Amino acid sequence: MAGPKILLVDDNSELLILLAQMLTDAGYTPMPFARGRPAIEKLRAEKPVLAVLDILLPDIMGYEVAAVCRKELQIPVIFITGVFKGGRNALDARAKYDALGYFEKPFEGSQLLEAIQKVVPVTRAERHDSPGPDDGMDIEIDIEETDERDPLELTGRIALKDHGGLSATLQGIRLTAAAPARSTVQTPVVPGRKVQGAPNSGELRDNLPALITAFYLAQKTGELALTRGKVKKVVYFERGQPVFALSNVASDRFGQFLVRVGKITEEQLQRVAAKASQGPPRRTGDVLLELGMLKETERLYYVGQQVKSIIYSVFGWEEGNYQVSFRDKAIEQAIKLDLPPATLIVRGVKKLYKPERLHRLLGLADRLVPSKDPPYQLSEVSLEPWEAQLLASVDGTRTVESLLQSVRRPESAVYASLVSMYALHLVDKPGASMHAGPP
């Protein structure tokens, strides 16, 4: 049964996907558009009951769409914006367009949904739950990843938080997760942890940073499932923050991860596996504690590093597919990463993007401009002083090549920094975007 139609207009296609999924789950029929003029044509032909409009659009201002909605069709509107912030803008929007709401990015997706439901309620029959990624897939199944992976450098610091939001930082040695080798150890599988499947999906390509940012902008709790062939990895978000991850790759399992970083040997892992196989299935970490190979604080530290390595690893994917859903499995985790999305994106790009990919995303002749609608405040982005100076040099007149020459740092580091700023949507190429949406 089709629910009430809601027009969605925002040029961030990943955010559109999340908002459309949220509305579909709640029983509505979303009409998503990335530009204003096509949205106007559609709403005149197929009148929705309400419009949710971003103010800054690639072709026209969202206010022009709102004028058609209110003055011509008497459709109520809600504004979302990342640029026009502050009480004065909200008051003007309410006064001129009788807006039902004015949400500044990042905003609570649940609050946006509540504002819609107050005006356009849906029946119980119209609502349905969002399926999760890949219904019936057991994330604990071990497979061997066939593609070669480079060693991954991990900083010796893990920030964790518990159910109550209390955060703690664990300091340890810097780790190098060696490239996976085929293991002969079959570590125990603890049954019951499933990843469920979702209808909203697409090709991954280079938009992992934009997908992470979309969860952040909508402050959503849910799952981002990433697949490449038989390899499946799931990143869990809680209120827009990436907090946990799972993988079905054998070398990503906890025991084999400890071998890769040199904490235990392959022979010790064999002892652990033999011990764990006696009686009911037990987790590797519990057996390591029992045998005195790990302390509890070490387990927390290495689990955090394991989760980080799983998330970072998908930044290296240049092909694959993604699916999103809004289940609350992240809330169930006792201990979660405290890793800001902007920090994750910057580190992921710098660690995993190879030179040829950096050059494909930004050519030497490309001219960069400051973004008109950056999703992150500079205070949320950890820039070194030279990177802040580099960002300040982006004014639309300088090419990537000239920017590389303006900083006395290795070219590879400067290139990775520029691409990370592009991935964060702090800088843009005129006429192009990391998240250009549908027409």
C-alpha cells in the first residue's frame, strides 16, 4: 500500500538515500530530487502532500521551489540547510513561506520525521520495517579474501565509549596489521549474529566518504553494508557516528587479527582454537583471557583496533555495492569506537587511497574552490598547520599542481590531503561534486 507522497530535494544523493529510506520505513512514498527545476515539474504533475527542501541547490534556490509549493499548490514545506543557519534565517523562512520546520545540518532525522508525522500521519498498515543488509547472511562465516592487501598502519590510540556515552582513551603501541596470509586455524564461530538485508543500495565506487557523511548529517542509527564479491563488511552507526564493524573475512577475525599485528603467534592461536572447541562455543577473546595471553584492557584495545582496521579496509575498495538500513544493532554493543566521521574519512583516504586513485579523483589541472555547503565545521576536522594553510590557499584560481608546489611537504602527502578535503566536501571542483545526485 503506497503511503502519502513526500517531495525530497537535496543535492547530496547519499543523504537523499538515507532520508528516502527513513520515509519509506515510516510508511511514506518519497519523491527524491537533487535539483530544483525537475522537482518543480514533478510536484506540479504529481502533487505531494509535503515538501522537504534544501535551500542551496545546484540550479535554483530551494526558496523558489517553496514558492511554487506554497503560493501555487498550497503544499506545506520544511527546510533543511547547511549554509543558511541562525535564528534570523529560520524566522524569515517561517514568515515568508509558513515553513513547518527549519533543520540545520547536521540534524536529528527522527525529529524531522516527527515534524512530518504531525502534519501528515500515516496508518499502521502503511508502515513497514526496513530490512537490513543481505537478509539471512551470517556475518561470522569465514571466507578468504583473494585480493592482495597492503600492510595497514594503526595509531597506538583507541577512543571507546560505553552504553552511557562515557568515553575512555586507551594508549598502546603503534600497530602494523600485516597483509593477510591464509590461515590454517579454524577459530570458533559463535552463532546468532546475523546481518539482515535492505532495498536501498547502489554501486560503491568512490562514495564511501559521502555515505559516512550522510549518516552524520541525518544523525541516524543504522548499518552500512558493503559487499565485493563474497566479501561482506558492515559498519554500524549510532546517531551518525561510526561505532562498530563486522566482516566475514577470515583474516579480520579477532584471533587472526592478533596474529597479523604480532600480539600472538599462529601456534598460540591454534592452542586457543583447540581450547575453544571443547564444550559450548566461546569467543576467542574469552579464551585468550582464560589462558593469560590477554588482559581485559588489552582485549578492549585490540578489539578497537580490529574494528578500526575493518572500517579502514573498505576505503581501499574501488568497486562493490552498498546497502543502508536503520536497525539499532549499534546500540546493543557494550563498547563502541569514539571515532568522529571527519577523522575517519581523512585517515581512511590518507591510508588506503593509492596514488593512481588520488590522481583520478583530482587531476593536476583541476582548479579547486571552497565548498559553498561544507558538511563539517573546521573544528571537526583535524588538520595539521600546513594543511590549514593549504586549505586557505584554495580560492578557485589555483590548480592542484600549483597547490602541490605551494607546500613544502612530500607531493604524495599533499595530494592525499587535498583528496581528503575533497572527500569531506570542504573543497569542490567547479561543476562537479563527490556526491552529485540524480537529475
